[in-house]
Amino acid sequence: MEIEVKDNPAKNQFEATIDGHTAVIEYKLRPGVMTVLHTDVPEEIGGRGIAAKMTRHVLEHIEANQLQVIPLCPYMRSYLKKHPQYQHLVRGKEDKSEGINQ
């Protein structure tokens, strides 16, 4: 299933609307760094891999914009552990305490 993920900077979140329900990945942006706070996929559209597709989109956005990520969101941390090709985007050692190693 293809989904369209859009950045909504006014709300500090990426969004994908499927069957009238909106899944979101919330973030905080500061110069050079995106802190991913929370991923939410409504129960009505769960189980379709939407969170994974959105997370991949967000990581590709981070890479394309030469940002680093601080993954506070448990889903994002889990995704990063399973997809080592994105490890280079994780903010350096000084921020790992609030990042993937939690």
C-alpha cells in the first residue's frame, strides 16, 4: 500500500491520512536536529505497516535535509535498531542518553 506522508510544520508533525484517519509522527525541530517525540496510528488503520512507512519517510527527510535525529519516540528507537542503515543519522554520543540507547 502506498501512502502519502506530508510534513505539517505548523503542527510539528508528519501526517498521513488513510480511510479518513490521520496517523502522525510528532517532532521538535531545532537547527540541524529533529527530535522525534511520538508516533500515533489510529486503531482503525493499524496493522498495515503505516508507522514503518511513515518512519522511513521521516528518516529519508532527515537525511535529505542533512539533519540528525534524536529518537525519543519508542517506535522510532525500535525502527532504528532494526534498520542499521539509518544509524548514521542518530545524533552523536553526547545525545545518545536521550536517544536510541534508552
